[in-house]
Amino acid sequence: MQSLFSFPMDKSILMKWILRMKRVNWKPSTHSRLCSKHIERNQFQRLDHSKRIRKPCFGAIPTLFSHVKPIVQRETRNSRKSNEEGEELGNMKLCSHDHT
């Protein structure tokens, strides 16, 4: 069973969580949560001797991520070159032949 956890209030631990997530220019809100899949089992503590209720230990850092390569920003249409000679797109024809 997976659980969702709030981000830590301790600023130094919070920064470690954010860095591990590798999300550029992202900050968690009060509603942001992290899935328990990203925290190793030995980083949890049981609450009230329950087998089901658990929370991350103080100082636990998420380490289980399968980061993918970041999406590369594509060039905008206006910044692309229109042909092999490197002419700007602007008002130039896109090709030297007619498609009619």
C-alpha cells in the first residue's frame, strides 16, 4: 500500500527533498505530497505500534527515483532557419518550388 506524505517543515531537509526530485524551478505548496515509493523502507517509523500507519523518520530523504532525461525545449517556428542557406524565416519563401 502506498502513502502520500507532506513535505518536511525543516528547511534543510526540505531542500534535500527538492534537490532529489530534480524538478527545475519547482517549489512544493502546502498541498504538495510525495509518494512513499520514493522513500526506502528503512526510513519509516511505525505509529502507535500499528502495522499499517507509518511516516518517514525525521531526516529521511527520498532516494528512489527513476529520473528520465529532461525534455529539451524545441525551437520556436520563428527561430528556425527556412532553408540550407540559413535565411531567416520572416517573409521568405519556404522552398524554391511550387506545390500546386
